[in-house]
Amino acid sequence: MSQKNSNKLIIDKPKEKCAVFGVSCNDIGFSVTRLLYKGLIALQHRGQESTGISVLKTGGNIYTYKRKGLVSKVLNNEKLSQYWGNVGIGHNRYATTGSEKYSSKNYIQPYHFKNNEIEFSLAFNGTIPNYDEIKINMEDMGRIFVTNTDTEVIAQLIASIALGTEDWPEILKMASKLLDGSYSLILLTSEGDIYAIRDPLGFKPLCIGEMKSDNRNLYFVASESCAIDSVGATFLRDVKPGEIVHLSHQKDIHSELVLKAEKTAICQFEFVYFARPDSIIDGVSVAEARLRMGVNLAKKDPILLDPEFKKDAIVVPVPDSGRSAAVGYAKEAKLPYVEGLMKNRYVWRTFIMPGQQKRKSAVKEKLNPIKSVVDGKEVILIDDSIVRGTTTKQIIALIKDAGAKSVNVRISCPPVVSACYMGIDFPTREELIAGRCLKEYGSQNFIDQIKNTIGADTLRYQTVEDLKEAIGIETGLCKACLTGRYPLKSVEKITELERSITSNRC
């Protein structure tokens, strides 16, 4: 989705936009809705605003049900019992805007497209920065749009290409050449086929799995491998960047073609924060990558050279995202790993809260320091990232109020200095504390300024090189939010325009 959220979120973290999941079964009497539910539950962390499914019984029609809310509420047994089909896809959506307009049913996926020419349903994770340009061209062809999302633009584009050919791999190949963006997309046809495609640069993760028995064969596609594990299936492999995979109830699962790019740009934040630790992305264990991030932080931390400091030092994670890195740091530093912050899990789904005072109260409701643990200690606080800095500042204050001698912040990701145009809901550069401080104070002083702003006694970030080493992926990573260098041509045009506007204002 392309809309930006003008309101502040309670927890100051980047947000992933969506999750996709699909399943195909060769037994037309078998219903896949329970499996769709299980897969979407496993992917709930990627989107909590709304959920939906599209199902089809081979030879029948596509039926779609989608609503605002969590998977467990929307896809309850009463609803699941009403939707039978041996092929289906599902989607979880993250709230990218507080506007009621963009929360309407038309903006919830799967996006079910049907007109007098063609019918299909698609589920999409990503962002198409050049969607405005494509939309204008489509409108020039007489197409009428009812939403303002890149998802509908993709659907209209696919439908228009399909007027010239019925070959779905060719349709998706042609569409991919026009879509300059990040995406993992699954499409359910009216014939009962599922096609899955990952963008040529591989920004968003996508993987496939299978479950075979004497009675039936089932094939799966998912944003993360944890969803395939959750249904008891066997993880086969990741969908390659640019690959189109066909899940067929007649021809099993197979690759149709691969649209190769000169490089890849897999989102580094999948490994730092977004993905579940039990997932494997492009051959890399997310949990192990985060562990190595913590090890790297400890290896180069000068504070650990002080024996007096280490006498009272403890390693405390910010739950839950800092845990794996904190374990790695504590192991390398030979310091106690301690759960010093208690998380209230019953407030994590409260997304929007306008007003600074209310946001401060929300942090206190969500996290509470364990005084007996942090009192009199030199706390090394491990987290994955600092975005605006507001939440980090409040957490540090809470720990100091609980009696900590010092709070030394260590971040497993390098400073986030630039906005993301590839499907992560980051704030603008002016709202990013690292981006703003870098611009105002320069590369030599901006980290000290961040430290002072958030109230930390010391502050160290992971370096870009150490992050690459920790992830250990052989192909390229997208580090645009860390470097300001974007791998998409359409984004370069956007950033050039923004730089031009800023320069003219100066």
C-alpha cells in the first residue's frame, strides 16, 4: 500500500505492510480454509489491521471474505465453515493510515478483480513507487479506479495485459517489466491455479512448501517459512528473485520462468526486525543472523574493556525485538543476560494514539522495568533500531528511574537515516532522529547528538559492514534506509525531486 500514516504509532518501530499465503490441493473434495487460517496466524506479525481469504473449488467460482481485525477474530469457525474450496489465498494487512477511508473494505486484500472479461484474486506485499505513472496511462486507456492503492493498479494492469494473451506466466512477465518496485505477489485464477511472483530484485521474501500423503498433495506459498512450518508442511525453498512459480492442482508445483536482474536488493530489515526468528530467508536463519549482530556489537564495544564497569554490568533486551541480539552480545561479552523489562502483551495491538502525553502513557502501559534486576546495575540495553527516538528515550528514563547506574544503548542495526520507498512504513527523513541529526550535526557528531537526545549514557550502532557479515547473504541487500542510495530508478526520481525542492527552499 502506498498511503503514508500521518499519525504517530505508539511503538516507534518501522512497520511491515503485509503478508501473503496460498495453498493448492489436488483433492477437490478437500477444503483449504483451515490451512489458510493457520498460515495467516503464523504471519500475523506482518500485518494486524485486516485479513482476508479468497477460495475456489476447482470448476467453481472465486469467493472472497475480508474484514478489519485480527485473523482469529475475522476468520472464526463460523466464517470458515461457509467457505469451501481446494485452492485459496490469504492476506494480512498492516494499517498504513489512520484514515477511515483507507480502512474500507475496498482497501482490504485479497483484491478480487472481476469484470466482463476476466476474474482473479490477488494478494500483494510491497510498494510500487511508479504506480501513479502506470495509473495515469491506464486512465488514458479508459480504466476507472475506485481506490487509491497500487494494489488496484496492479490488478487493472494484469487484466489489461490479459486481453492480449491467456498465458498467465506471460501476463505476469509483462506486468513485472512495468512494475518498478518491491513486491511478493500471489494470484488465484478462475481456473484454480495459483501463480506466485517475487520482484526481480527480491526485496520481499517469498517461499514454497509441500505436504504429500496417500490421500492428497498440498502445495504452499508464503511470505515466510514459519507459516509453512505452522501447517505441518515441508519447506522446499525460497522463490528466486524474479521467479514465477505455478501451484497447480493438476501439475504439482513448478517454476515457470525467472526474470533475472543484474543485482538483488533483499530488505535488510527482514533480518533485523520484521521476520519471525524461526523463519529462514534466502537460506539464512533469521535467529542466527540476529545472534551474530549481537556478537558483532560486543566484539567492538570499548565499554567492555573497563573491568570496573563489567562488575555490575548486565545485558537487557528491549522485548521482543532485541532478544536474539542481546543473547549474542551477552555470550560474546561474558555478561549476564537478564530480562529487565516486562512486556504487557495485551496492549500491543493498540496502533494509533494521537497526542504526545497519551503516547508516553502507552509506553508505560506496555513496558515496565523490573527494579530488583536493574537497580544498581550498569545496564547495556539492546534493541534492533531507533526510528524517531521517542520510545527509546522513554524506556531509558524508566530504567534510570528504577535505579540503574547507567543505561548504555546498543543497536543491532546501523542508523536509519533515510525514508523507505520500498514497502516499509518509515517516517520522513525529518522525523527520523538519525536522519535529522546527521543533516544538522554532520557525520562526526550526529551519534553523540542522538545519545544526548535520548538520554543514554553511551550509544553505539552496528556498522553497515558488520550487518552484512552478520546476515551473511551471498546476494545483495537493500540498505537504502541506511545509506540513502536507492536501487530503483523510480525512487531515484522521487528523491531527486525532493532534493530539488529542498534546495530551492534554501
